Amino acid sequence: MTNANRISGHTIRLAWTEGPTKGQTHEHVFHKDGTVGWHAVDATQKTASEGKPKKAPEKVPYAATQVTKDVGVFSYKSGADFTLTAVLNFVDHSVVGFASGGKDWFPVAGTFDIVT
């Protein structure tokens, strides 16, 4: 797996409609060095596109690849043993995947926007 060009070097905002974070939005910054940082986006917090977030996000290694020209997948494991694996559809901007940690496992779904 490689850090695919459709993901690497971009900030992607994920708005969750299913799963444990349903109703929340998270901004992920996929650095070209192979690390990803993320944080929750809310009305009181500046996003990466508007300036630095109030709290520095955790940065961990990620893997990403293109499945087709319109579909990509990424996965990472946080320092707290939380894992997110998600498939991005670049045509309709939908995201589906799986979040897990410890004994918990959840299907997740939502939409995404490429911020930068």
C-alpha cells in the first residue's frame, strides 16, 4: 500500500451519519510524510483551513491506496488503540468503513469534503 495521491497531502473533513460518532464532523490532515492528524470540528473551534486548532491533533502513521480512479481507502491506528479504516467514493463523496478499539467494533458511514 502507498499513500495515494487522492488522499496524501490533503485535508479531508468527514461528517459521520452512522456509527459511534454519528452527528460529529472530524477533520483529517493526511501529511505527505505518511502521518495523519485529526480533530473534531465544532462551531467554537477553528479548523485547519481557518487556522490552527485549539488542541494539537495526534499524528500517527496511515496507509492509503486507490482501489479505482474514483475510490480510495485509508487506515490508521491511534495511540489509544482506536483503528479507523474507511473507503472514500470521490464521485458522490460518501464514506463507509469500520472503527474499532479494544473489544468494540462499529460500521461507520457518512460524507466527506476535501478541504485542501
